Amino acid sequence: MNLPNVFLFIGLPYIAMVIFLVGTIQRYRGKGFKVSSLSSQFLEGRALFWGVVPFHIGILMVFFGHLTAFLVPRGVLLWNGDPLRLLILQVTAFSFGLTILVGLVGLLARRFTNARVKMVTTKMDLLIELMLLAQVVLGLWTAYAYRWGSSWFAADLSPYLWSLFKLEPNIVAVSDLPLPIKLHIVNAFLIFAVFPFTRLVHVLVAPLHYLTRPYQQVIWNWDRRAVRDPESPWAPTRPKNN
Amino acid sequence: MDIRAQISMIFHLDKCIGCHTCSVACKNIWTDRKGAEYMWWNNVETKPGTGYPQKWENQSIYKGGWERDEVGRIHLRGAGKKRGLMNIFHNPALPSIDDYYEPFTYRYLNLIEAPAGDDQPTARPVSLITGEPMDIKMGPNWDDDLGGSPDYARNDPNLEGMTPAERDAMFQLERMAFFYLPRICNHCLNPACVASCPSGAIYKRGEDGVVLINQNVCRAWRMCVTACPYKKSYYNWHTGKSEKCILCYPRMEAGYAPACMHSCVGRIRYIGVILYDADRIEAAASADQKDLVRAQTDILMDPFDEEVIASARKNGVPDSTIKAAQQSPAYKFIKVWKMALPLHPEFRTLPMLWYVPPLLPVMASVKEGDARQKDKLNPMAKTWADDWLYDTSTEELWGTVEQARFPLKYLASLFSAGDTGAVADRLKKLMAVRIYRRWKTAHDVPEAKMRQALNDTGLTEDSAEAIYYLTALAKFNDRFVIPPAHREQAMEMLEFTGDVKGSTGFGFREHPERGL
């Protein structure tokens, strides 16, 4: 257990988590206007389609794959008990990784070549896209070179991540991992750290509540009945809209 | 019965001179910001024409509004819970900025600062998006006054239901006619934008029915742009938020008229309160195509009815608002006189801006001394002496397509979901009022003919006089009947518009900086 490992796998994740939590809450509450997906489809739609759709589908699948292995490592190991099922899982995950790569490269190319899209590209957009690109390349490399990822993730990395959450960090398993995997893990923490300062915040406001709300929304600026009732006092707070 | 109040506007299209003052007033106040340059919350279109954005009425392209299924229920055409969330990464029906126009300015400074040379310095047009020199291909009123008709007017989506002969008749040089169509957000009773917003950022204000986008909640999922069949929700490409007409609610709360209405040179706009029954919105929106105009008119309630007043009071509608509803010019035009029609009722959003269809371009022009034409007209037409210009008869007002300069079918496609009868009724009323006033002031129309015209259209001398007054003489306070501000309901009354100019919108203190 040397010092760089302690910093990268104990210090960095905690720092990243604090920045992530404080940053997103601050951005949502203090700069709510800036919480947006910042779509540029209005300026350019065709190239976007070929980038954005594979990217999102791929990254959602891969993200939930990682999440599953983190939450139910035992289940993943059980599934992987049969070599055929292991192969299916690995190939599927790898294909989604490739999908992300294809989409992301397309999106980056679009950012650099389209004059209009360039105008709405910020430094943080480029930074996060390059970080994601690095993450995907490292992930694919890991998956290809160090088999079988889904099994050793469940067996070694899940306990490590859980140990972080339990505030009893145990980095024995991670310390000896090959370099690409270490980079993949460190880059993941870095992505969490810059998350609140990028357009990625739109992930946290994914509109799933749309499914449960009625289509039409009417908002009374003030309680329409109370405000006319001399018996009731004025509403003590401003209404929630605006 | 669930009675609510709605601010409604009437556009008297015969009076619109197409000066675009409303558009400019609106732009100067609300959309002279980066990312909003291309937006015209208020725009004036020449009809026939493709409009702004190009062919916005063609929902097979833009997928806006609601459509009715076989069972008689309505669904959003291009958005909604399933389709909206499925297409959230890439919305196939989203118009691009090229469907509107690429905003531009000119390098004026070059005129002053260009170094001495052999050539006259020029101010080159540059894109307001990229800043690069560009060739201007389109602007917000590229087809103004039928300019470029082969490309624009002839591609008007409303011509779809017409035969090639009818279309050609419209574009013969001697017959060519057009009118202007000013458009702002319709502040619908069944707004498709509200229904389509995945974040729930768009809402209808209960107090006055203004449809607003909460800029802090908008996440640029862009569904409202697709869903609004009038294309009156715009995407700000710079801030990554959608914006739309706010009916100048900060002005209205302070007792001023909306800027477009206040600046209207032709005084074509009337604004007033309407009471409607919210319980019947769904039924009205899903009515059969041929009943749409009637259904949408029926849910607007009589503000003098005791039961309506009681229900409105119970809902917290202030007495001053009910009083304004009783004096409302909008209610008179829509319900009492039945002269106004909604724009494209077939989009089923129940728009609350109504239009008095234009009579002038429809009136048949008849060549002087054409004996064949003369025989076709009834005697009333000849009241203008023998060298008349217009067919003024009420019975055979439109004659055949050959006679009418502007086919009724076209107007019906715009204002009554294809019901030519509804348009004809309105136009005949406009005509009858003219005949009545002609009888009264110029004395060259026989009284019997005047009475026949009024009877045919169901008007009385009193109502004709009232229509004439509100059309021709109305003072500002007759046209703008909005209750005085209710401070307890106002959101922005204590703010000065100048303080937040250049900001994202009222009630919003943050500078509209783009997200990181």
C-alpha cells in the first residue's frame, strides 16, 4: 500500500464525491438556469443523429451494467457460472462499449467540423467529451485484454467500491490491478468530480416524472380561493413557479 | 362547471395593413438577445404564403398539435409521453434554424474603418451565429406581399385541398389578392406545448390563461417546439432553453396592453377576458372535425349567466375580471356576433386568439362593362351604379370560383377546418354591416335591401351599429378591456421592464449565461 495508491483510490474518490454532491446541489439551487441538456440539434441535426443516439444507448447500457455489478455482484457471478452466459454478457457489454465509441467519435468530429456547433461548444464540453472518450477506450481495452471483466469486477472491484461507501476503504484488491484498469478507475472518479461543472448535469434531471404527471398543467400564482377569502391570511411564501 | 378566466385577443384582419409594427415592438422588448435573434414571438405573414417557419401549417412535416384517433380520443402528433421520451436524444420532427432563417447583421463598421482603396467600402452581411460572412438566403418576411410567389405563395399548405384550376385562378395577375396574418402564441386552452414538455416547465397560468415557460425548469428537451402546431415555441440555441410569447404579462399586470396590441397601427387588435368551462375542454378538443368551430365556441360561457358567475366566483375569479368579461370585445366578436374564428381549429389546441376573416380580398372583382357578369348578379349588386367594382350582394356573394378573387375554401382551410359555411357566415356579416352603414350615411342603398342584408345575417340595426362602432371607431379603452392589476395575483408588478432587459425573461434575475 504505497502513497499514490492511497491517494488515487482513497483520497480521490472521497474528494470527487464531495465535489460531485456539493457542486450539483449548488448548481441546481443557485444556478438553476444553467441546468440544461444544451441540445444543439436546432443548429445541426443530421450528424447529431448518428452520434447522439448510439452514444446515449451505449452509455446507458454500460452504465447500468456497471451499476448492476456494483449492486448485486453475487448475481453477476452466478450468471457468469455458465461459460456461454459469461460470453454472451461480455460480448453484449463490449458491443455497447463500441457503440459509445462510435457515437462519441461522431459527436467530437461534429463539434470540430460544424461552424455553428463550434459556436456553442465550451471548454468544458470538450474536456468532458475527451474524458469520456478516454474512459471508453480504456474500458474497451480492459475488457479486451483482461478477461473476464464482469467476473473480476464483481469479485474484486465491487467489494472495494462498497468499502468506500462503508467508510472502511480497503484497497488491497485495486492496488495490484494492471495500469489500464487503474486509469479507468481513476478517470471515473475524475469524471464524477467535473460532473457538476459540465452539461452532464442533465442526466440528473432526466424527465422520468413526465410519465406520471397529467398532460396539462395549470398553476395558480397564488392560492386562488384562499387569496379571496378574508378569513385566511396572505400566503406566507411565494408560489413555487418562478 | 369549472369556470376560469382567459385573456383572449381578436385580430380584425380587414384592418391589418401589414406594417410589422407589432413584430418590431415585440422584438425590441423581448427578443433582441443572443440566441433569440431569429425568434419573432409576433410575426406577420402574407397569405397565401409559406409563413415563418417555412410551411409551419404542414403537420406532415412538423408533427405539431393533436390528432384524433378512431375512438375519438386525441393524442399529440409528434410528442407525448411515449414518443417524446423515445425521441429525447434526437427529435426527428424538430425544425432546424434553417427552417426559420439564419440571423444576420452587417459589418457596418467597415464603412467607416475600411482603409482607403479603389473600391467603395461595403457592409458585408455576417451570420449572427458564427460571425462569418454569409449570403442571406431567407429572412422572417421573405415572402412579404407575395414576393417570390412561385417559391412561397404557391407552396402554401392551405392550397392542398384545392384543384389546380382553383389554384391557378388565385395567381392570375388580375385577380391576385392577399391579406396579412399577424400571429403570436395562441395561449391555447388545450396547449400542446404544455402537454409535450417532459420537464413540466411549461404551464398555463390559472389567473389569466397565459402560457409560460419556466426558464429555470426548461432542460432543452425541445419537445414543445415540435408539439406547438403554430411553431410559437422557440428554442434559444445560445442559452439552451425554449422561449415563447408571454403575452407581455408584466405589462398586463401593470395595466398596460401587450406591446404588439399597443403599437398596432391599424388598430386591428382587441383584447378582453373570456370565461370558459374547463370541464369541457377535453370534449371540445376531441370534437368531430366538422363540429370543431362550434365546439370550441361553445365552451366560452355567457358572462351574464348567474350560474357562470357563481362558478367563477367559487374559483376565485375576482369581480373586476367578471366585469371585464361582460364588457369584453373578444366575447362580442366570438359569441355575440359570431364574427371571429380560431386559427386552424383542426390542430385541436383550442387557440384563444381569434380572427375576423378578411372580407376585402374575398370580394369578387368584376370587370367594368362585362355584361355577362352583370346578368349574374342580383339587383342589389347594382346599387353602386352601373360601373360597379364589387359584387356586394348577400345572396350570391361569392358566386363561382371564377368570380371570387379569393376562394372561400382557402379561408376555410385557415380558420374553420374546411367549413366554408362558417367563413361565409362571418364574411356576410361584415358585408351586411357595410351595407347598413352605406344605407345610413350615403343613402344609396334602399332600406328594403339593407333590411334583407341584416335579416339574412341575423343582425339587427343595433348590433350592426355596435359592430361598426367597435370596428371603425373604437377607442383604446374599448379595444383593451383588461381588469386593473390585482396586486395579490401579480408576479412582476413591482419591476421595471428596463431593469431586466437583455435578461432571459421577466421574474428571472440571472443573466442568461449559457451553461458550462
